[in-house]
Amino acid sequence: MRRRYSEKEIKDRLKRLEILADTREQVWEHVESSLAGKKIAVQRGKLDFGDYTALIPDGTGGFYSLQDEVVIERKANIDEIAGNFTADRRRFEAEFLRARASGVKVFLLIENATWQDIFDHRYRSQLSPKALAASLLSWQAKYGITVVFCRPQESGRILYGILYYWARQRLEGGFT
């Protein structure tokens, strides 16, 4: 049976929404600082894939984790993602295969980058702009991911926004 929430309950839970950051996420102080500045609590824990997900208060002092529904994989720059598509491709692809097989939506957040940076080869990797753009675009189709580019100072706000609206939709639809 689905548990339906009133508008008041939804608003209350969303005000107390927390972010779960993977323990393997290492250089994320700018994200943590951005979230802390908005008084958004962050917990650390292991995620099977991705770097961030949302925790929705369940009303009893616990949380519902959305890690089985939505995650955000953050990359610091184009060179990091280019490395994932070259030297680390098998490991990287295995993570996306597991996410897709589990029905998890993945947002790929790439900092310090735009499509134009890729097209103009404004990165150190020798991976060609054509190959990098093709990999990103084909993975969107193949694995159902969404690619988002941003500046580092926007990362916390964007990842919180993605997870907030996902959580809101989830609460509006009810939980089983």
C-alpha cells in the first residue's frame, strides 16, 4: 500500500532533505561548503554507484535513501572524464551498466567544462574532441544518463536542485 503525503508533510520533509556523499568522493570541499552555506546537511556513506544521492526524512528520525533511484556522478573537469573514457573505460562502463541494470537514473555532472570546451579541445587529454563528444552523447542514449556541465561554484546548488526535485516527485507519488 502506498503512503500518500499531504502538501504540508511534503514541504516539511523537503526542508529536512539531506545529501548522502560517497565516502570515496575525495576532492569535494567546494560542494560541501556550498551545501553547508545553504544549511543542507550532508552524510557520508558508501554508494554502489555515483557520488551523491538524497536522503528523505521518514518521519520517525530515519531516512529513505534514493540511492536505488537517482545518483549524481561528479567529475572535476574534462580531463577526468576523458580519462574515464580511455584508461578507466571498462571500470567506468561497468558502473553505468550496474546502474542501468538496477534502474538507477545517473546524472553526470562535469565541472569546469562546456560543450564548446570539448569541441575546441580545451583540455590536456589526447582523446579527440569528436571521440569525447561521441562518448558523452552515446552514453546518454545507451545508459539513460543526463550530462550537466557547470562551474565548481555551481555544483552544490545544481546537485541539490536535481535531488530536491527528484525527492519532491517521489514524495508526491507516495512511498510503498
